[in-house]
Amino acid sequence: EYFDDICEELTKYEEKYLVNPEYMSNQRDINARMRAILIDWLIDVHLKYKLVPQTMYIAVNLIDRYLEKNDTNRAKLQLVGITAMFIACKYEEIYPPELKDFVYITDGAYVKSDVLRMENKMLSSLNFNVTFPTQWTLFEIFKRKLDLDEKTYKLAWFLMELCLINYKSLKYKMSQIAASSILIACKTMNIYRTDWFNNRIGINEKDLEECCKEIYDFNAYNRRSEERFSRNAETD
């Protein structure tokens, strides 16, 4: 009964937790490539501990919002990452990994007290605001509205997860990323219909053109990189 009202409220609420898409220019010791490497590694950690999808999206949002406010040394970047994941797990998971597990995956780079100090610093910096909609929240809503089949759903999920790594995607709203990932997947699977998509999602396809192009180009770039890697490996 309240489904549409909840969806509308979430899309309004998302803007409060967007970050400045140019925040990395204020960082003196880290860059967008280091962020991408960190998040790619965290995705592996997320898979290793079989965490729910929402945990990953919360963690990345915490990382970006923290880095936006705090100049961070590259030696501490991994600590920021695992601390964000630690907080997200405690918030979202029924059985979260323990503190010792997060220390273990850093291969001795940090100790428990390092993570706890960073946790206090991160939460204080973000005013303890860890309740917010993510790309995943809105993605699940859109999936339900469109009644996506399993293959289209998984392809859209894959595309949306790539956006976590791509620093350029920060200039788009969470709802735009979720909707654009689904739009590309629907067109790829040849099930897209303009009226069906626009009416159920409530976002016009034209408003997603730029975001769709960014997702498509980033995915194409990664495919070309993988192909070059494979050819070089075969040559070696």
C-alpha cells in the first residue's frame, strides 16, 4: 500500500548522502586509481565472508564520505577500507565477521586497536550517519517494479557493482546508477520497452543517457584491459 510513497521518499533522501565527485583533488597522497584498487580488494573480501550485497554498498559510501572530509595517507587507505566494511557489517549482517578477521585479512598491516581508533574517527567524522539508501536499496525496488528475470537481474547487478570501482560514477545519483544498470541490461537482453520502463521506474530514459554511457564505456574499457592481459599472458 505504501510502496510507491517509500520509493519516492528514498529517492529524495539519497541526495543527502552523495559526495563531491571531485573530492579526490583535495587528497595529497592518494588518487582515484588507489581507491579503485581498494574497492576491488574489498569486493573480494565481501565474497570471501559471504556478506549480503547491501554491506558492500554501505561500506563504499562510508569510504567516500570519509575521504571527502579527511586528507588520508596512502598507508592508511586500506585501514579506512576495512574499517568501513567493519562498520557496515555490524550494521547490516546478522552474523558479522569479528574484529580479528578484519585484522587478519590485512596480513598484519594493522592491529585491532588501529581498526577501533579508525572506527571512532570515521563515525565521529560522519556524525554517526550510517542509515541511508544505497544503489542496492533502489536497485531492489526497481527490480521488483519491473519484475526482472534472473539473467537480466544478474547482468544489471554486475554493471552496478562495476560502478563502485569507477570514481567517475560519483557524479551520478544512486537511483540513476541503479536505473541505468537495469536499462543497459534490459536492452542487452532485448526485453526493453520505453513505456514499460519509464512508467514503472519513474525515471525518463533521456535522463539516464549520460550515466548509461559512463557505465558502458567503463565496462568496455575493462573488457579491453582483460583481453590485453590475456594476450600478454599467452605470449609469455
